[in-house]
Amino acid sequence: LLRTKIPEGLQQLPGPKPIPLIGNVLEVGSNPHLSLTAMSERYGPVFQIQIGMRPVVVLSGSDTVRQALIKQGEDFAGRPDLYSFQYINDGKSLAFSTDQAGVWRARRKLALNALRSFATIEGSSSEYSCVLEEHVSKEGEYLVKQLSNVMEASGSFDPFRHIVVSVANVICGMCFGRRYTHDDQELLSLVNLSDEFGRVVGSGNPADFIPFLRFLPNRTMRAFIDINDRFNAFVQKIVKDHYTSFDKNNIRDITDSLIDHCEDRKLDENSNTQVSDEKIVGIVNDLFGAGFDTISTALSWAVVYLVAYPEIQEKLHQELREHVGMDRSPRLSDKSSLPLLDAFILELFRHSSFLPFTIPHCTTKNTSLNGFFIPKNTCVFINQWQVNHDPTTWKDPSTFSPERFLNADSMSINKMEAEKVMLFGMGKRRCIGEVIGRNEVFLFLAILVQKMHFHEVPGNTLDMTPEYGLTMKHKRCQLRASLRPRV
Ligand code: HEM
């Protein structure tokens, strides 16, 4: 970057002085969301660090992030060619690969359409408003039964271990038209041991930037490669089965709809075939991966927060009793009458900021931000954790207080406050599963809070320190739960 001539009128980026070969790796440390937030206080909302020999621009502050991702969206819409990304979905990931803008745009549109048709489109049956509601309602009931059974057999349970299977079943239902039991070893080995994935892909992993680290023995990296291999094999087998049983007149799920798209395209002489079949059907791999890890992390945190704040848990349960009752299950349409639950979820997203950085971005051309010059192909980290804990935006940012999102009458959400929370990115690369994510977390949580009471195992204190990664997890723990009485 230093060698690139800075155009007249623009300034060179501020930032800490790098050490030869390793750059600022030591200052970034093992909790980049905290260290880079502290650096933003010193250097401002746009600054540069160096990881190894590679410059990385770090963006903080809501206004600056909005300026970059929305107003200058095209300039910041790329993905960097990071070492670990080549292992995800065989290097053909929609979310992580360096696809050219045209290919990425076409795939993103296909993914959005597939999600709409098989998750959120209204009127799929008379009983449920959409397929997502049907899957979550059923899996929510199974989850309550499963937790009760485990409580009876063992006296405590690990929340992530069970929630992840229920959440994986929802996305498996939509993508592959199948579900798994809570003891299915093949699914468990994929979804329950995925911590290494997030640890390697999280922003600032030194091995992504410093080539010689890749040749040192590294248990996490080996586990990461193994998980990706197993993940790809799992999806490929299901895709192969779908090709064998494919029937154009009976499109069963997202995989079928993507296969159908490839078939249609072959018949259309005018179609633009720059996107390979593999890259089209491979979209399902991204949807499955993104669809279980994010939501199960959110729900597992939610249960831990319920236990850590028992008086809030009680108020949430009372809200459900009053507005839904105990004779029927909650529905997505109950959202507007459950403002405290809505506020709890917003505060959970803000306070935990369990996706502390977006997936790294990359500039697509020479550009500038706040008067600083940023060359083409610069890796850019977006610090969502900082946006959600900025003391200039939030009163007492480290306090967990769902009420901050309620209007004065406590009957509705303050939309202006709600929009300040940043967890799904924004602009061109914004998460395509946001509606699904928000609705799924709401409905699972409504079912759990209505039917169960969660509490600590006496003598075990909760450790809520997050473990850094693409998605930050709480430490594995044991909790207790009991069924709520109907009256
Ligand atoms: C991208 C958050 C659920 C699919 C992202 C990004 C974030 C995010 C922060 C990166 C944005 C950026 O790089 O600027 C979340 C959260 C979720 C969630 C917090 C749940 C609570 C889902 C679900 C799906 C999904 C359920 C699909 C079924 C994707 C995809 C991308 C993405 C495909 C890549 C988009 C692109 O690169 O163009 N998500 N996500 N996400 N998400 Fe989500």
C-alpha cells in the first residue's frame, strides 16, 4: 500500500506501525473484535493494520460502514482470496469465493429465489403461513420433547448439542426434503463439531495472511480441512441422489429447484451459460452451512441469556401466557403481540454480537473513504461488534437490557433503535437469509420460552465469555430445564 501513489487530495490511512514479516498480528491477538475496537478509538473509523505482509483496512462506526457498504457498495462488494476460503465448498462457495461480480450476482439471485420458494413464500398450507413456519413449529415441539427426555435420563443437558440438530433439520427440510433423528451420527459429526470452521474463517486468522504458517503442524487447520471435506461429501451424496430421482413435474426442495434451473437453461438457446451446473447446484451447500451454524449459535446463546437473567425469562414467559396462552403453539403472526420477546432477540444480537465481523470484504477498484485512499484488492474487515457497542450510539453498551428497544408504552418496538443493530451485514453482500434467520430465532424461542423453564445446574457458574470465530460461541455448558405447567 505504501508503494501505491496516493492521489492528490486524499490521505494515507492511519494505523499502528507493523513489525516486519508478522505485521500487527501480536496487537490483534486472539480477540480481534476487542483489539480492533480499541484501535478504532485511537485511529478512527477507517484505519489500516497489516497481517503478515498484507494490509487490511478495518471499518467501524455506523456512518462509515453505511457509507462504504451502501453508498459505495460496488467498491466494497468483493471477497479477498484468503487461503482458508479455497477449502469451503471446494472453492466454489457463493459467500466466500472470489467469483467475478456477474457470476456472484447471478448465483445470489438464484439463491434468493430458491429460499423464497421453499421457505418464506406465503400460503403453502392452511395450517401454516409458510414452509419455514411448518418446519420450525414441528422441530420446536420435537426439541421440547428431546430436552425433557434428556433431563429425565441425565438431569442436565448441553444446549448447543440439541439445538443444532433441530436447526439443521429445518434447513435440511428446505434444502433436501429430509430430517434426521437427534442421535444420527452422520449429522451429529458434521454439525456438532463445527467450531473449528468458525475459528479458522473468523476475520484475522494469521494463517490466511502469513504463508509459512500453513506449513507448520496445526490441529485446528487440519480439523477445518477435514470438516469441509466431510461437509462437501455429505452434500454431494444427497445431490447425487436428487439427480437420480429428479422429476421435473415434482420439484421437492431447493436442491431439485437448482437442478431444474440447470436443465431449463440447457434447453434455452439464448441463455447465458457462464455459471457452471456445479456452481449452481453447489449453492445448496452454502445455504445448508449458513442456515444451521448461525441460527443454532443464536438460539444457544438465547438459552444461556435466559438462564443468566432469570427475571427476564419470567417476564418473557408471562408475555407468552398472556398473549398466546398455553393451549396453542406460538406462530410467526404472534410477533407483533410479543414486543418483549422481539426486544430480547434484538438485545441478544446486539450484546452478544456473535457474528463480530462480516465475512471479509475486498475493494473491487481504487477508492476512498472519509478522505483516505484505499487501493483495489484491499482486504476490508467490517467490525459489527464495534457498531453494536459504540458508546456514542448506545447507552451503557455492556449492559444487557432488552427494554432499550421498547417504546415508552412497552407495547411496541422502537424501530429507529432496532435498525442500529448490525448483525447481518448491509448493502450488496447483506445476508440473504436474514428474514429466515430472524423468523426462525423468534419462533423457536417463543416455543421454548412458552413450554420450558431453563436454569443453572447448582454449583456450576455460567461462563459467558465468547470464543472468537466467524460465529462466536459460548463455552459448552450443562443446563437444566423443566416443563412449564399449562395453568
Ligand atoms: C452472509 C449473518 C442466517 C445465508 C452473511 C453475512 C452475515 C450473515 C454477517 C456476511 C455479510 C457480509 O459479508 O457483509 C447471518 C446471521 C444469521 C444468518 C446473523 C442468523 C441469525 C443465514 C441463513 C442463510 C444465510 C439462514 C441461508 C439459509 C447467507 C449467505 C451469505 C450470508 C448465502 C453470503 C452472501 C454473499 O456473499 O453475497 N450472513 N446470517 N444466512 N448469509 Fe447469513
